[in-house]
Amino acid sequence: MPKMRRKSDLPTKTCAACGLPFTWRKKWERDWENVKFCSERCRGNRSAATPQAS
């Protein structure tokens, strides 16, 4: 059995919508490079957080 990892040892990213840091999750294991939002709520609010090009 592998050793446990501390949460502080896991990779982190900054959410594109809210700007808060979030850490790696097991469910994102295969797709970590493409994860941009910390939650479904931020994904739904992404248009409000990003400025629209005019």
C-alpha cells in the first residue's frame, strides 16, 4: 500500500472564475491539465467573471 500524501503536497491551481486556489482531486486525475474551475458553480458563472470582448 502506498504512503499517504499530505494535502499540501498535492498540486494546486487558481480558479479561472473566482481566482481562489484549489488542489488536485482524485476525480481530476486523468484530466488535470484541462481543469480550470474549482467547482460546478464557478464553471456556471464563468461568463460573469471573464470580460466580454466587444
